[in-house]
Amino acid sequence: MRLRKATIEDARRLFEWRNDPVTRAVSVNQTPVDWHDHLAWLMQSLDSPLREILIAEDGVPLGTVRLDKDIRTEVSITLAPAARGHGQGAVILQLATAGTGPFVARIRPDNKASQKVFEKAGFSFTHHADGMNWYLKH
């Protein structure tokens, strides 16, 4: 498995993954994303030195990780629908967070699958705030 930087050529794939009903149901922001808004967001994100969008691949695209860099780096992951349930989420997170932390993640309290994936990748629950469970990895 490898991680590569996303490009504008990944726009359609990222859009489809983001708007997948299962993904939306467990996302921090559950609102469907419009294509034009998505393209504008992606172009701005690809140009930002404070955001890194990575695509996980192992012969086929498996998912994406977004790293929002500040005092700490906030991590978000989306798996391709076909990649769910195969134990690859934790591996992707471990690869994406192998650098200097700390790393944080916000996870919906009802998203038990993501909580387990982040814990398996070395994150620990720290607190509940603003309707989300917060996780940390040093």
C-alpha cells in the first residue's frame, strides 16, 4: 500500500466518495456536496500549504486522508465503498500519521467503526465536545 498526493484528476473519485450515503452518515458534515463547490474546495485545498490530501492505493484506490495542519494536525479519512470492512483503514491512518504529531481526529459518537480504526492506528480518546468524540495521537 502507498499514499500519494491527490491531484485535480482525483476530483470525481473524491466527490463520489464524499457523497456516498454511508460516508455522509458518519461524517462531521453530513450535508451532500455540490460538484462545483467540491471542485472549488479541492483546488483551494491542493494549493494550501496547511492542507494535505492523500490517496491510499494498493493496485486500486482505497480511500483518502486529509491532514489539516496547525499547532496539531487534524486527520480525516474516507474509505472507498468497496474498501470498507477489510481492515485497511488503520493501515492507511498509520501511514498518514507516521510523521511528527500531534494528530487529532473528531469522530461522531455513533461511528463505532471509525473509533475502532483510529484506536487501532494509535489514537486514544481524549474527550467529548461539540457533539464529537476527540482522539489524539502523539
